[in-house]
Amino acid sequence: MDLEWNGSWSKKAHGYFNEIIEIGATMLDENMQKLSGFHAMIRPVVSKKLTNLVTDLTGIEADELKDGVSFEQAMAQLTKWIGNDETVLLTWSNTDLLVLVENYRYFFHQTHIPWLHSYADAQAYCQSLVECEKGHQLGLSRACEMLDISHDELTAHRAQDDSEMTARVVAKLYDAEKFAAFLQPANQEFYKWLTFKPYVIKDIHDPSVKRGYLSFRCTACHRRLRPKKDWKFFNQHFFAEMQCTGCNKEYTARVQIKQKFDCVAVKRKLTEKVPKPAEPETITQGEN
Ligand SMILES: [Zn+2]
């Protein structure tokens, strides 16, 4: 499945809301053969004006959406199309799924998607199987090129064509055993994981802050450093002036501790303090 959405300010949500304007989906059977496609244009109600970003990216004009269906109607059609068979939802990165959850919450006051039974992030799955530059996200068009999948007749950044491209990439790389590791049942834990926002820990006494995160050793003599004063938090980091218990060398230690869903990420940096040059002695001359 692929979605296009328009970001706008919502009075009701007291914040920014990503309103879905187009849904596209492609259904594959267990042998990765295409069964059918789904497409719906949605008439926006939060903002009828589309941002330039959306129009430039998708080519969708506000006028086209006037004939669209409501989000409620689109979801009813989609649910019918999915049917009662056991299905797995795939999206290219989980952003689309997050937006879908956001729209369900907004329009239906539901935190769970009723037809969703299990999910897999197609991008994460494909990225685990193809050589990709470290730290880079694999784009959908790029994946097609790398895998020699023809997509000339498809328009990128339109929901139905993007879903078709996703289907072709997944079909090409499908391996039942490897894929199984990426399957997530849509249970309570899944929604918790999906909506969890990592945050930087600000309180040094937080139970997630382990002693070891804040302990450093002298780069010269390898003895333990002791903080000269208490750790201070600012600019998303803990800072402390430290001194070696052996050779008295002085340092500044910087630590960032980030709480993620199932782990804590710690970034540490130790900088040696360059001793200030001694102030030149000033001799005050008397008047006389
Ligand atoms: Zn030392």
C-alpha cells in the first residue's frame, strides 16, 4: 500500500495533521502473483488547499480531489477489497502506516486499524537483501533500478504506481524464510512500537542512565576521571568538567543518552582541556 497526504494545520487536532488524499494498493498472492489493484482519491476536509510540496511531488491538483470520496468511504471500499482472507500489509518504510494510524485516530477515534492483522516494512526487508550505502535509506525507484525492474510506465509518487513498484520489488526479492523475520503481528506491542517516539533523557537520575555511561578514563594514564562539579544538562547533552585522579589532566565530558523503544543509545565524547596560557603579569605603576 502507498499513500499520498497533505500536511495542514488542524484546529481539531491542535496541531499539524497529515490528511490522506490518495490510497493505492496492489494485492499479491502467496506466490507473489498480482491479483488486483485498489485506488481511491480522497476529498480532503481538514484543508482543501494543497501545499506546494504535495502538488510538486505528486502532481495532484486540489480540483481533482473534489470528485474524491470521503476517508470513511475509502476505508469501507478498502476493507471490502481486502476481504476476509489472511493478509499482510506492506508499505515502503513505516511512514505510510503511521499516517494511516493518524487518520484512523482523527476520523474514527480508533487507535487500531481493524483490518490490519500483520505488517512488514517492505523497505527494511529489501534493504536487508541488497547492497545499500551505509546510513542511507533505499529509495523505491532506486530499488527498481538496482534490481532491473522495469517501471517506465509507472509514475513515482502516485499512490497506485508506488504500490505497484513496491509489489514488484518485494516479489523479486521474496524469500519466505527471510521474509518471516520481518513479519509483525498487529498487536498491542506493535502499536506501542509504531507510535513510540525516541527521546533524549534529561534527568541524570533516570533509571535508564547506567553508571558506566558517565564514567571516563584519562587518555594519557588510563586512570579514572572524577567530575569536578555535578553533571549539567543543556543542548540535549550532559556535560561535566573532569579531572584525572592520577595525572590531574583536565577534560570536558559530553554524553547524550537517548531512550529508544527497546534500547538506550549512548553517545560519548571526551575532550582534553587545553590549559589557558598564563595571563601576562601587569604591573601597575604608581602615580609618582
Ligand atoms: Zn591521567
